[in-house]
Amino acid sequence: MTEKQLQVIVGLLAGMQTANVHLANVLCHKTGISHDDLASSFEETAEAIPASVANRELMQIVLRQISSGIRNAGAGGDFHELMHRLLH
């Protein structure tokens, strides 16, 4: 695999995580569930993955990153302003 191919895969995975966080934000907004409650459910799912599952640790990392994104999205304007400065 080339470096360029690896970068494409990483970009696609980051996009999928971002899409999950966006969908979670819409869900929280439409249903009234708190960002913390939804983020906790992702963390609980990560912990519930059986040790025998291939790539368990990697799956847990992804679920925890999504959880962090959900929590931070619910943090309000300060977080959004910080993200804007970091990304632009």
C-alpha cells in the first residue's frame, strides 16, 4: 500500500467518524437526549465488545473518538469557536 492510499483510507475513516458525530447531534437535537447520555452509550458499547473480537482495541478507539466528538459538540459555542480556529 502506498502512502497516498493510506492517506485516502484515513481520510475516509475520519469522514465516517465525522458523519456519525453529525448524526448523533441531529438525534440529540430532534429527540432531546443529552449529548452526555448518547456519548456514554458509545463508550458502553466499546466496553461491551468481547475480548475475542478481532480488532477489538481499534474498534474501541473509534467508538471513544465518536463519543468524544459527541460530548464536545454538546459543549456549546466555545468548543465550536475553538474548532473553527483550529480548522481554518
